[in-house]
Amino acid sequence: MKPIDEFTAPRRGTENCCLLLARFSHANIVAALRQGSIEMAKMKAVQIPKVRGAFELVERDRPEPESGQVRIKVQACGVCHSDSWAKEGSFPGVHYPVIPGHEIAGIIDAVGPGVSTWKTGQRVGVGWYGGHCGECESCRRGDFITCRNLRITGINCDGGYAEYTVATTQALARIPDELSPEHAAPIMCAGVTTYNALRNSGARPGELVGILGLGGLGHLGVQFARKMGFQTVAIARGSEKEAPARELGAHHFIASTRDNVAAELTRLGGSQVILATAASAPAMSAVIDGLGINGRLLVEGASPEAIGVFPQQLIRERRSIKGWPSGSAIDSQDALAFSALSGVRPVIETMPLQRAAEAYERMMNGKARFRMVLTPGH
């Protein structure tokens, strides 16, 4: 075998690529790429250079998948409120510069050593869950989303605001043919978070379920609740949200700026579950008395304020408050499959990668209807 240095002279397109692939193992090629012996292919990406830094459109080396990883050509990436944790440095473990984005849909275009189940050309999604350690107590009990050493896409590893990204095979979810990349991407976080909470909520078909907030998560929560057979109540700030809420499938609508939310829910019989997607602790506090016997407030909106509740509000009716994270890759795959089967689709606005800052600001200002999606390569 010739030493790698003999292949550093100018080469001719695919003929020389094939020659390299034939003569060297994947590991040797990756090592050569890292050492600069072979010029690495480039990609466009949007990164955050430092805490509270402005988004930067940059050219980076295209990442190479390592053992147990695949490389994904990103077709779409949703813009989530949790991306602000990377931008503001408000989540532990962010390494700068970082490429944000954890609602990824794309196609596998390369696989690393040891990968046999996943093939190039497969359509896959990656969400908040980016892989688990396999050794902590949660992992040993099979509860991977609460892994103490969780790999978090776009937080402690690069995400999907880029033309390419790499992901561990643990994190991959298959995307059904019925879903476009633009519609699949938001399901990888906003979708799986609401779907997984509702299917594990304990509510039964026909029971009253409230969705607090009608944003990126809430508009999917309303659809999932309706398709799961719950009597669905959409709760939002203004009466102008009523028409879209009913179009999404809500049986009832309560405007929190106009109505006494708890009283209205009680009039409807009391809610078995209220899924709190709005990041507002005061709004959550205001709905607790609208829970019925054994009613449960499921918290998904990450408010910086404390939820206010008196013990007696919980004791007599055996009410409870519970947080809910998103889900593992198989939960995301279930959410994608259910969406394809039932017709649930996110309502989206798309923008090219170079307009990531604009898409982010539109999301943060509450102007998105209802999910911003970046389309790298468009």
C-alpha cells in the first residue's frame, strides 16, 4: 500500500475519490482529512460564536461521521424556542461556537464504521434527544430521555442550522414517505413533545383535555388531542385565535384575556389534562382550578417564573402537576408515523438558511404562524 502522501498531488474528480476509497479504510481517510492531507469538502452553516452572539453564516468543513454515526444532508430544520438556550447560554453544557437546531429532517448521505442498520439514501429525523450514555441510572432503566449525560442536538453538539450534520444512530427516527421534510422537521421536537405527553397522560378518549397556548407546540397539541379522541379545548390569549384553533380541530375555545379560564373549564366538566405549552407561569397558575378530579397539569412551556399554587388546590381533587420532556428517537418515530396516519401537519413558514436570524426573531417575537422552518440548500 502506498503512503497517503503520494495522493496529495492534484487529483481528477471522482476517479481519484474512488481510488482513495478503494485503497484506504474509512478510519485512514478520516485521519487524513483531519491532518489536512486531503482537502475537506465545505458546507454552509449558521453558528453562534459566543454567549449572546449574533448568528453568523459561515463556511465550515463538512463533518465526517465517526464510529456509530451517520452524516445527514439537512433538508429542513425547525426553529424552536429552545434554540434561545444556545444563543443566550442559559442551558448548561453549551460549547461555542455552536450550530443550533434540533428539529432536523434530511437524508443519510454517509455512514461511519460499525453502522449496518442505517443506509445512505434513508430519510431520517433528529430531535432534542441526540443519544444517551448507556451507563447512568436512567439509561440502565431504559429511560433514555432523562439520561444524566444526554447528548443534546444544537446544545452540546452541533445541530441542523447547516447543510450537513452528523448524528449517532441512537438519535435517528425514520420519516414516512407521506411527510415532506418541511413538515417532518417540527415533529422532531414540537410534535414529539406534545404527542408523547398526551399519549402518556392517562386521559381517555372522550375526556376533556385542554391545550394551553397556540404556538409552535400548542397548534400541534390541539391536532394530536383531537385525533386521539379527546374533547379538545384550546386556550389562548386573544379571541383572534379562535378561528385557527377551531380549524386545527378544537371543540371549544377559551380566550384567557376575555374569560375566566378555570371557571369555563369547570363549566365544561373539569379538564382531565391540561397540556401547558405556553412558557407563562401565570397562565399555568390560572388554569389549575379548572382541573377535574385527578386532573393533571402537564408542563412543557419552560417559563423562567415559578408556578403559583396553594396546597389545598391540589389536595381535595387529587390534582397534580408534572413536567414532561420530549422523547427518545423511537418516540419521535411514533409521532411521525401517527402524523402520517392521522393527517396531523404543522403549519409552517419556510426561509432559506441565510435568513436564520430573521426566522429566529420572528419565532421569538411570537409572529410565526406557527413554526419557522429553515431549508438549507434552497
